[in-house]
Amino acid sequence: MRVIWTIASKDIVDAIKSKTTLSIIFGVMLTTLSGQALPLLLKIKDVPTAAVYDAGDARLVDVLRRREDLRVYTVRSQAEMESLLTERTEAVLGLVLPADFDTTLANGQKVTLQGYAAHWVKVEDIAKLQILFEREISAMTNQTIQIDTTTPRLYPTSDAGGQLVMMTMSLVIATVLICITLVPYLIIDEKETHTIDALLVSPASVGQVVAGKAIAGAVYGLLAGGLAVIFGRIVVVHGWVAILTVVCGTVFAVAIGLILGSIFDNPQSMGVWMGVVTMALLVPVFTEMMTMNETWPAIVRALLPQMPTALLSSLFRLSFTETVSSPEIFGHLGMVLLWSLPLYAFVVWRVRRMDR
């Protein structure tokens, strides 16, 4: 462990000193955080927003939609309204107008609308929207309208779209991209300065050299993935799932980075293939978040969801849901680690050939 840590600590410090690695870290984090910054940008235009499901044909809906100081989305069902609320990370109030809304108003009876919100919306934000829409709707109908927001908070499903897709992509990118772009340089820099030759004839074994490089890369991978989880914490319900996903994703991505570093001798030749590898890793993520075309070959439809990055995407999305199945979670995590084992075996074999 002392030998491994000596190698790892040297690489960690060298990475901090290197302008190349610092630019990689900055670029990856900027790409990641830009995808998660959308809610903050939307909050700048803080227009009161509601999603309305009209079970009948209330005249109020058209009046609300014409208001320029309000943003009102109309949906065709309550399920669609709930989906819209859980796919947007800004504060949106869901309202359900009963089928007899106009009749109840005409009879002068008291009207109470059911209000809904996603679980991550702050209580004070919902209270503000509740008061505002109660006041505005009461003024439009010339009758006191109340909104009941004591209904249970809403949670996204594992196949939710909207802004959660961007959140998932940023988490996967932060976890994977930092490793496959940073880790190769830990080996290539050693090759260019010929220090790898001295390292391979030192008392350190091939396994210790690989382990030291892997730990150094994992430090930055865990840091990037951890920051992405912290930044997106408002939608993460099961933090332990997100953290374990970052850990297993880092283990896998570090192996890919070590392979690239062990195969190529200079950054120029590696750069082209790194782009190809990155695209190959991101394609399964896109396919995991959409309905696969039935015309695709059966083996493709069966294999893509089992690719490591698709499993990572699925795990992050499961961490957003209200309840999770432990067997499913640990099954996905185990598959990611299983993918990693032959990759590390290849790295050890490759570095041993360098030793020869």
C-alpha cells in the first residue's frame, strides 16, 4: 500500500501542477455544470408558473393563458400534469379544475382547487404561488377561490424526461468524462519524459503501478462526480444510490482511461480515438433515455441497456424516484463492476508488455 500510495500521490500532485490536466478538469466541469445551471437561469425570469388540468371546459383556462404576467401550461390529463411538474426543476404549481367548475361558480358554491408540486420545490415557493393564484383566480371569477396544497408531493418516474434528462447527462459526463480524458495523460506524460521506464524497473510491481495510476485518476473522478451530485442534490432522493453510482462509474471510467494511456504514446494520436471512445460511451446513455426503435436488431436492443454508461444513466435516474429496489440497484452496480474487470486485466497485460 505504501508503494501504491507513493505512485498515486505523485500523480495527484503532478496533475494539479499540469496546465493540460487543469484545462481538462475545468472544461469537463464547465460542460457538466452548464447542463445543471438551467434551473438557475430559469429562476432569473421568475414568472409565476402553473400547469392546469381542466377536467371540463372551464372559461377560466383561456383567461389565464392570455395573462402576460403569468405562465400557464394546459395539459390533457392529471397524469400529464404530474409528469410536467416532475420534469421541471423550477417551482411550478399544478392545478386541477373539476368538471363542474363553471357550474359550481354559477351556483355561488365554495370552490377549492387541488394544488400539486414536485417534492424539491421549497414550501415557501409553493406558498407564494398558492397565494398569488388564489388572488388572481378569485379576481377573475369574482368569487373566493381556495387552493389546497396539502396533497402529497410528486416524485418523478424512472423514465421522466425534460430537465431531468439534462441532469442525468451531466451526472454521467462528470463521472465518466473526467476519467477518460485525464487518466491517459498520467501514463502518456510518463512515456514522454521516459520516467515510465524507471518506474517499471523499480521495486514496484506492474499491479502496483496500475493501482497507483488508477487511484490518482479515481480521486479526480470521485471529486467531479461528487460535485455534480451535490450541485443536483435538489432532485436526488436516494443519495446513497447516486454516490455508489459515482464510485462504480469512476472505477469503470478509470479503466478506459488507463487503456487509452497504455496504448498510445502521444496526445495527438490519442486525441482522435478519445473522441471516438467518448461518443461510443455516450450513445448508450441516449438510447437508455428514449424508446428504442422496434426495427433495430434484437441483439442491439438487448445489449445497449446493459452497457456500462447506460447502466449508470439508469442508476442516476432511479436515485431521483420515490422508491427504489435494492436488488435492481445492486444488480446494475455489479454489472458495471463486472464490465471493469476485463478492462483492468487488459491494462495489467499491456503495462507488463511495456516492461518487457
